[in-house]
Amino acid sequence: MDRPVADSLINELAEQYGTPLYIYNANIIGERIADLRRFDVIRYAEKANANLSLLNWIRDQGVTIDTVSVWEIERALKAGYTASEIVFTADLFDHHISKFLREYHVHVNLGSPDMLEQYTQLKTGREVTLRINPGFGHGHDRKVNTGGEESKHGIWHESLPAVLKRAGKLGLKVTGIHMHIGSGSDFTHLSRVREAISKAAFMAKEHLTTISVGGGLPVPYRPDEKPFDVAHYCADWLATKKTIEAELGKSINMEVEPGRYLVAECGLLVCEVRGIKSSGAVNYILVDAGFDNLIRPAMYGAYHHITIPGRASAGIKPQVVAGPLCESADVFTQTKGGYIEPRPLPETQAGDLLCIHNAGAYTASMASNYNSRPLAAEVLVENGAARLVRQRQSLEDMLSNEIDYLQANSR
Ligand SMILES: *Cc1c(COP(=O)(O)O)cnc(C)c1O
């Protein structure tokens, strides 16, 4: 698997900003955006990677945004998005978002029936879209399956007629139908959404202007995985759009809502090997990044490809890559259930850089301060030129909102 930026640049940036370090190549995001241009609207799911400069860059490409918290909305506004470019998708209104919506108008995509009355009470708008749970879902892991009875997401498909009536009584116009069945899904499941969305669109036809097909498009995480057949995906959805338009006798806007697909492949998590050791039969490579920087292996048993620049094929042997955190789950080579999975990697030594691939999505955005480690720095590269887009967090940043009880009481 190719590294998304040149090795010389990786070395230079690691030297300049230290490790662990996230590096993103904007040009790769640009290619993924281009893959989806046949949709009328590309709406980026901010939660995949919410870095301010990255959002700003994505917005510059004419991509709108889907947000799932009030803070994501405010971050998008800070990145230059206008309120009309933002959609808020949720299964409930918490008090923070309710207060915000009373003052500012942002389009909402409702995932639960009770939100209808609550939305009317906010007096912020009259048009809403509905997120429908089509009765099935699929993701790369059970934890990211967002459809079916066991998913908390969306309005159950069988409730749609009643919900449409309820909306009508409240004077709300349902202008769109949305379905998002899971993250990192596959072609078969994403195709099943086409029929479900058509059915729902026919029911909601009166004020319908938009369908959103959701995100969930997968990316290849393993070097032998085939890329997603995105041309086929677009063609299928265009055909579905035509069918819906013919049935309704009007044109509609078709939105796609990718997170992972746009940003996963552009990113690298660069860390440094700090030592090697063997515990019985298991060989460990110890690096200075942990699941505070990338939680997907610990959380989902997710595979992330690992390469060691400058040590391409010498002395390959099965090795486990582990981080500095005080927890056994702090391993980048593990399967679902937390079983370590030694991986054939070149022999390495302290001081080598180690790259963890596909670290652009659900990586920095899921990072934490566990073990009081600071959030790592982020660099955005465009046409080979690198810019620091987030400084490494300082201890002072980390403590800035904590209260020292003793000091507070001695005043
Ligand atoms: C997370 C999410 C997405 C994006 O999912 P990906 O698998 O990253 O494409 C899209 N829409 C909604 C509502 C989401 O919550």
C-alpha cells in the first residue's frame, strides 16, 4: 500500500513537529470528492475528521456538511460554512442544540418521532427531512450498524405514514427522506437502500425535494482489498433518482453523505519505534502512539495497514505493534475481541518511523487524553506543500478547564 505522501516529507515533518503526528494529503480527498460528483450534493459527515483547516479545504471544493452535535455545527461555522450549507442529523434534541436552534436556523434531519413536536416548539423553521430506519443495516462492525431493530437510529420505516400525518398536523413540510444504514458497509447492503428509499419517497411525495442516500461507503484497509466500485454505485443511484422523479413527476436533489470515503485514505499516523522486545514467542514493536491517537483497532478490532519507511522487505517476521498506554488493549495489530494478531513486518529498531495507514477518518476525531497524553499535531499537505493545522496540545491546554480544588479553597 503506497504511503499518501513521500517518505522524504514524512521524515521532514516528523523531525519538525515530532511524533505521533497525523499527516493528511488534501489531493487524495480531492480525488475522492471527484468520484462522487454525479450526485447533486456531496455532504461531508464532519465526525469522520473535524479539523478546522480540513473542513475549510473541503468546503472550498463545494462540499456541504452534515453535523451531529451543536459543537460540530459551531465548528463548521468557524471553518467558514454558512448555516444554509449545514444539516443537523440526530435522534434527539439535547438542551444545547435546542437553545442554538431557537437563535439560529440550521436544517434538521429528524431521527425520532418526538422530535416533530419539539421542533415545532423551537419555532425555527417549517421544513424538515426525516431519517428513516429501513429495517436493516450493515457496517464494518456491529457497533457501527445504524439500521434494523437493534439500532437506535432513525424513524422506523413502518411508522412513516403515521409520522407524515403527525408532521402535517403540526404544519411541518417533510422535504426530504434520508437513510444511513451504517459505516463501512458494502455494495450489496448499500444497494438494498435504493428500494427502501424509493418506497419512502413515494409516501412522502407531497413536499419532497431531496433524497439523501447516506454515507457508509467503504475504503480498502488491507492492501489486497479491492477499491469500492464507486462508478457503479453512482450509476445505480442515478437510475434510482430517475425512477423516483418519473413517479413523482418532478425533479429532486440527490445527496450523498460520506465521511470515511472522503478522508480515510488521505491520512497517516506517523509514530516512532522506541524499542523492540520478545515476550516468550511474541515479538513486540513498541511505538510512541497509542489508542489515544487511533482507537479503531482497540474498539472494533479494525485492521490498519502498517509500513516502516526505509525497511521495505528486510528480515520480515511476525510482530505485534503496541503503544505506550497502561492498558493491554493498546495494540494496533489485533482482531475483534482483543486477540493480538502478529503481522509480518520488517525488522526494525528504536528511532525508525512507523506509519499507520488510512488514518484520516475516525482517528484524530476519536482521540482522547487517556493517560494524560496530549492530542497529537496534525499537518495538511497540498501539492507537496505542508502546513501545520493543529499544534500538539500542551499540558496547559489540557488543564485549562480543570479546577484545582485546594487552590480554589485557599483563596
Ligand atoms: C457517520 C455518519 C455518516 C458517515 O458515515 P461514513 O461511514 O463515514 O460514510 C453519514 N451520515 C450520518 C447521519 C452519520 O451519522
